[in-house]
Amino acid sequence: MVESKKIQIPVGDKVVEIETGKYAKSATSSVTVRCGDTMLFVHAVVSPEPRVGIDFFPLLIDYEERMSSIGRIPGGYNRSEGKASDKAILVSRLIDRPIRPLFPKGYRNDIQIVAQLFSYDQENQPDTLAMLGASAALMLTGAPFEGPIGAVRVAKIDGQLIANPTHQQAAKSDLDIVISGTHDSVIMVEAGCKFVTEDDIMEAVEFAQVEIRKQCEAQLQFAKDCGVEREEFVNPYDTTELKNLISEVAGDMIFDAYHNFDRTYRQEKLAEAKNLVKEKVEALPEDHYINKIIEETGIDFVSEEFKAAEKKVMRAMILDEGVRADGRKPNEVRPIWCEVGVIPRAHGSAVFTRGQTQILSVATLAGPGMKQELDGVDPETEKTYMHKYIFPGFSVGEVKPLRGPGRREVGHGNLAERANVPALPSQEEFGYTIRVTSDVLESNGSTSMGSTCGSSMALMNAGVPVKCMIGGVAMGMITEPDREPVVLTDIQGIEDFLGDMDFKVTGNDDGITALQMDMKAKGIANDTLRRALAQAKEGRLHILSKMREAITEPAKDLSPYAPRIFTMTIPTEDIGAVIGPGGKNIRGIIEASGAEIDIQDDGRVTITSNDKEGADIAKSMINQITFKPVEGMVCKGKIVKIVQFGAFVELAPGKDGMVHISQVCKERIETIEGKLNVGDVVTVKVIKIDDRGKVSLTIKGVTEEEAANCQ
């Protein structure tokens, strides 16, 4: 028998089991992770040698969902899982974000983690299990991973915090937050909320840290039991001489560039300084150590160390002088201007500009038939609100082909989507399917928060009756050993790139709707996180006040180019008749009216049309199909046949009644000829329906008032 090792980790009221030694033995390490009947295989592969010619850490994370995990065959023509779903991409990012900062500088061995969901009970959510499994697998590789990490989802129901809630529990909670970190500090937070407070967030973080510590301790013991020792990594390349050269040649120029608050001047001055450094390096003898390591590794150490010199100057300005690269104080927001109704034919549009970041958000309304069908493993099967984030190369002055969204774009779009969802009306209140696209026109940091703000204003401009306006702000942090961390409000691109934190918070005046925190440092202290949340609220309130200069409430009327929705209810037993054999009837209604028809299982019919005439045609045709005469009903009908004793009147297609000759006129007549003709439209009243369903009608029994009301 294969020898395997196993640990069990209590998480809340559940137990997570991790096992290794049975499967995928050619991988550097492999574990299975199970909670309830949710089970994942997580594999890690570490290349034995560093990759030549790269200046980054090559970490690749792939998360795969198998439809067989819920006993289904994938939809679509090929009946194959195909490319990763947005959900799978978001989980891959969740795994990546807390792991990447925990590898030492200069480590360039390829590492791949593959997490595969093979069984899913649709209760125990797999994302935090995949994160835990990735950490456990990395610990067993012996790579210089400065972990382990733990990961916990937290919900709050009836005032009680719950670790790793089921889907059903999370759906009842106003707080859905994933926290990941080491034994000592938090590295990543991802949350979707329904207007919770900053204190609620901190309470959840502190609750999660207790569970995270247990997970970290268990993994350390597991690695020890498996006989794995962590590799000690020492960067083999000493760049001290290059650092000194950069300081001597370009130190003053870098200092000057960062103390001039004009971005263009800074970029030009830095480019000039970097070129001087390159010229000095090129003038060195070929056998000089600096040239030798550049040739040997293919790594551009000049660019790497020049960026480090920039980082040192920028951070010193903030820590020592309290001044940022654009002249702002740590808690200042860049200048903001906004406008709405920018795109003439769009249903709603807005531009949000903050500093050198500019977003165009466009809202489009459609009927419920345009909702997004989700062919995934989660219980959620459809979406009626969608947000798409588009980041073209021109927004940063680059030439880049336009392609589909990458992982970053999917993540940013999802964050802006989650931010605005709590403010949306219910489907009962506003039955439209809504799609917002946010095009980044210019980027210098925090485009996801710009998209959040632009989306909120576009929705209001479109006349969507949102509960409130939603704004967002990105926070940063600069920290050095033995120094008090400085929290930055509304970070620009360079502060994100050279700083220690990217912390995005969205919400209205009173509460938080979404939150995302990533660390480049190895964690954040709780008191600093609390301070960042408080400072983020100040920034968010300022941004909301600027947004309200452009729009204060949803438009009273929809755009004339937006479709109109009309609803009606039919008996559930008539749904099949309206649809018809093979959909024949419903297709006929759509073709005749030009309207979009959506029928729910409870008999609710939604008619979406760009004009009232089309909607009226659709309603009329549906009413005719579902028509059921009842005694006392007054309606119009067309005479389709005349016989000696009366006339047959078509009340609806396939539904006739008869007017006996005695019910035509108040006076006695011997013949109908001259009184009624085939094709005449008459107003009739139902006077009797016999046991066989035959309908008897009267013309003479209709009063003038009843006839007038039937017009």
C-alpha cells in the first residue's frame, strides 16, 4: 500500500482534511484537501533552476472547476469546460495574492500551482480550501516560501461570526469576507458587503486571525512530519557595486525628479538619468563584474536597481518630509471632475476623472431575457447585473493590441461590480437586466475605483432607481523597520508600484460595499489596518461629494432609447399554451410584436419593447391565447358563422360562443339576415357556460355602460 500522511484542521465547526503521498507523485508535491464532500487536488511544481533572462518571480496559479464535481456535463457545443470561467480566474487571483509576497527577492525559479476541484457539495465553498491547499503544497516542496498562510471566509448571521460559512449561510449575511495571512499578520482581504461598518470589518479580521494561526501551525507540523526542510535562499548576485554607481551618477537627478511634482518632468528626468547610468555601465570593461552578471543571467540589473533607487527616494519623501511624488499630503485626494449623459444614444453614461485617471462608464438596459446564464459549479445560475472593465494600451500611452480581458481586467471588473450590487433595486422593483462597461481612457492608478464611481453615476443617469451613490478609493502604505507606517489616500500608479499596499474600499456615506487589500510587504498590523479603514472613509466621503456635483439622484425618466418593460400574469396552466408546440406560439408573438417575451414558472410574463405599440400587440396576443370566458363577462368578438338559429362569435382564437337568434335584438326577429353579417365585430356578454364548455352569448343584454367600458 502507498504510504500517505494526513492532518485534520478544525475551522469553525468544520474539519478540513489535508493528505499527501497518494497521488500525482511526479509533481514536486501534491495534496488533497477535503471539507464535507468538497474535495480538491492541489499540485505544486518547482523548477530546479532559475529561469534565465527574466526580472520577475515566475509564479503561475491555475484553478480548475470540473463540472463532474457536481455530476453535470458542461453546456455548449463541445460539452467541454473550455477556457477558465471568470469565477475560476478570480479564485486563481485569490490564491496568488497572499503567496506572491512571501518569496525572497531575486528568486526566479518557475513555480506552478494547479488546484483542481473534483467534488463539490455546493455547501462548503472551495476557494479558501484551494488557498489553504496551495500553501500546504508549497510547504512540502521545500521552496524558500516564507509561509505558510491560512485563509478563512467569514460571515455574520444574527450577530454571530461564522468561519467558512456554507453558500446558504453566506447568502443570509451582510458580510462576505475572505482573509488570508501568516501566523502574525494579514496579507490579503477580499470582501463583498451590504453597507457594513469599519468596525464590522476589523471584528471579522480579528476573528479570522485565530483560525489562520491554527492553519499555519498545523501546516508547519505537517511539513515537519513529512520530513521537509525549507531551502535557504541567498541571492547569488551581489549588486552593491551597481547600486553605488547609480547613486553616484544619478542620485541627485532622481532626487530632483521626485521633488518636481510635474509627472512629465519626472518621467523625462528619470529617463535621462537612467540613460546616463547605462552609458556608464556600457563603458565598463567587458570582464567587469556588473557586465558579467548581466550577460550570464540576461537580467536587466540596471533597470532593476534604478527602480530600487527611485523607490528609496519616493519612500523617504513620504516618511521624512510628508510629501508625495505629486506634492500631495498623505491624506489628500487628487483633483476630481465628473460629467454624466456624455454618450447621446447610450441609456446612461458618465465620465469620472481623478488626477490622470479617467473612466468612461456606459449603462445599458435590457429585458430579463438578456440575463447572463452561468454554466458553472456554484449554486448561482444567472446574473442580471454585469460590469465589464476594459483597459486598452492607449490609456497608458502604449501600443498594445485589443484582445479579450486578462486576469487583471476580470478582477478589476468584478470588484467594481460587487461594489455597486448592494445599491441596486430588486428585480421586483426594476425588472431590467443591466450591463455597465467601464473603458479606461487614461490610467495613473486606481482605475478599478474610478470604474466603481463611474458605474454608479452611469446607473443613476440611466434612471436605475439605485438606493444610493457608491464611491471608492484606493489606499496605500509606506513602511520601514522601526518607523510608523504612513497610510496614503488615493494612490497613483507609482505609489502602487513602489509602495507596500494596495487597499481598495467602496461604499456610500455610511457603510462599506466591497473591499480588496493586497500587500507587497509581508503583512499589515491590525492597528495600521484600522487606521487605513478610517482614512479610506474620509477619502470616500470627499469623492462622493465631488460626484454629487454632477448628479445627485437617479434620472426621473429612462432614456427614450431604452426599452420599456411591461408585466402581466397568466395562469400557470396556460404557460404551455402561450409557448406552443416547439415554441411556435411564442415565436409568432415575438415576430408580430418585435418585443422580447420572458415567462417565469409562476406565470409572470415580462414584455420588453422599444415601443408601446409592440408591447400592446404582444399583450393582446397573449390575452387571446389565455382567454377564458366566465359568466357575466363583456367582451368584443368577430362573427365567423351565421346559421338559422343564431350566430357564432369568435371571442379569441379557437374560442367561440353562440348568440341565439332570441339574444340579438330586444324585439322578436324571424331571421338574422340584415341584422348581423360574417366579419362584424360585436360586443357580447357571456350569459351561460354549460357542462360541456359551450358558451352562450347575448348582444341585447349588454347595457350602454358595459358597451362603453368595453371600448
